[in-house]
Amino acid sequence: MRIERLSVREIELPLRAPFVTALGPVTNRRLLLVELEDGDGTAAWGECVAGVVPGYTSETVDTAWATITDQLAPEVVGLDSEDPSGAIAAMDDIAAGQPMARAAVEMACWDLAARRARLPLAQLLGGTRTEVAAGIALGMAETPEETAAAAAGAVRQGYQRVKLKIEPGADLEVVRAVRGTVGDRIALTVDANCSYTRNDFDLLAALDEFRLQMIEQPLPADDWEGHADLQRRLTTPVCLDESIATVTDLDRMIALQAGRVLNLKPGRVGGFTAALTMIDLAVGNGIDVWVGGMLETGVGRAHNVALASLASIELPGDLSPSDRYWEEDIVDPPWTMVRGTLPVPLTEPGIGVDVDLERIRSLTTRVQEVRSAH
Ligand SMILES: [Mg+2]
């Protein structure tokens, strides 16, 4: 098998409504899509989860563009190997520190492998679920009441878990309003996106009374001891997200007992190979895992749903249908929610949804194609 072509495109997809987190609002999602084509004309897709500005991590759309075009494409295009795992291995020693760029190409390789093996991607990854539990992440609103109303709406739609974005000054009252509105039975979590410090432990401990399923990434990504101290103080499980970029990070989380839950985003950790290793390691050490989201299009959603179909992923993920974020997605069919779940596509090889090339072309702001020389 030979990879004949790698295309990387930047598209700009308008969100239905701005999504506000502790990092600020996003109104238009700029993101990169990677398309691979082999010698038989089979095409496969990956999506890069990096944002426009550094903040979530240091990677951005622009750093990922450079990494993919300058470092990864020359390594992968023209490569002859038994199957796409050869291309994945070829990327091992490059793009260190650029896991989001690498993941976009790595996950396209997995899609290609699945298509070549005539298997749904979920099955190639070892997934056995036919549907995955859908959770929603609510951005910050102007008032606690507004967030509570949005949470109530999400519960009515059938979401199995509601996650609230919080930051200092917009926390206890928001959670109180939401819990008071949706009641005790709905699973509720909060995500601080690193916005608290060690001075905030009393406030964070006050969240215990709301019986949250977890509190996600309260402290800066590199504050391992802080998270460990905080976890000892809280009955609510601490979940790490931004802290975990590599398997080594997860090792450290386990050794320090810096949390009890892992928000795993294959697009953040370098792709599926690392994600699968992390799932085994986490579950083997009593850490619950769920699959997060990064304002993906339907392509990234397909990768995340495939991973969430593993039996060892027991908590609902940030996996919502296409119309949660997009007026019109770039895949056909769009992702829909059925009784609080997203059905895992199991009838087609690969990611299981068709990519709408015409729509992608209309959204493309730049494209670079690398073809193999013959
Ligand atoms: Mg998060």
C-alpha cells in the first residue's frame, strides 16, 4: 500500500451560537481537515482539533498547518508499507510536542486502514457498542438562570449528562441554579479549563454539595501536586483534560493520584494509538475514562464516536449531534441523537459517514496538496 496524496484544508464553519468558555468565545470554527488517498483511490479523513489561538494548549491551527505540511506530509506521502500502520510508525519520531497535528494525520491513517480492511472504524478500534451515550457541554451564559434554562432544555432533549463551563466568579451560583432546576437525577459535571488556583480550594470544596459527577481541570495543566492536594480535599472526583497530552502525563496522574477521571480526546493526545494505550492504562488503575470534544465537525465526531464505542468507556462523552453546533455539518448523514445516544455507524467501512466535498470546498480558505513523486 502506498499513500499517494495528502491534502490539508483549512475550513471556516460558522457556529449556530458563540461557544463561551474560560478561554473566551468562539463564533466561527476555523479548523483543519486532512485527506489521505492510497494507490487504489481510497480516500480517508482526519480532523485537527487545534484552535485559532494558543490557550487550550500551545498548538494552533497555524502551528498544525506548518507541522502537517512541512513535517508529516513528506514523511507519509509516497510511503510504501503493508498497511497504514507503517505510516503511523513513520511519524513516531517526528512532530513531538505537536500531538494535535499528528493526530489529524494519524486518525486519517486509521480511517484508511479501516476502509482497506472493509471494517467500520469502531470495530477496528475494538469497539463493541452499537450506540454511545451523549452528553452536552454548555458554554457560559450571562446569568445562572440562563444556564439553568439551557440545562433544562438539554435534559428534555435526552442528553444523559450535562456539563457546565465555569470560571472564578461564575461557578457556585451557576451550579446551584442548574442543580435546582434539573433535579438530582441528572448527571452534572463542571469544567473550569484551568481557571482556578490553589487559593480556591475552599470554593471548589463547596461544590461537593451539588453531587457533581466530576470537576474537570480546575487548575493549570502543569499543577500536578495541586490537583493531587485538591483531590484529597474533595469528595467530587477530579477529572484531568488539558494536563494529559502523553502517556507519560497519565503515568504521573496515576502515581500522584491527581484525579479519578480522564477526559480523553484522541485528537489531543496524538491519535488513536496513544488513546488506546491510555484507556488500558487508566482503566487498569481505576480511572474512569470518557471521550471529550473540541467543537469538531462531523468528521472529528465520527472518530470520537468510534473510540467511545469501546466497552471500557463507561461515562457519557461530550458527543452531541451535528445540529448542536452547526447549521449544516460537512458529513452526510449528519449526526443525530436517538434517545440520548449517538448510534455507532456500523454498515460502512471507515468512519461511516460520507464527507460532503462540495460543501467543504465552499468553506475552504486554504488548501495544500502533497502528491507522491513517481
Ligand atoms: Mg475540558
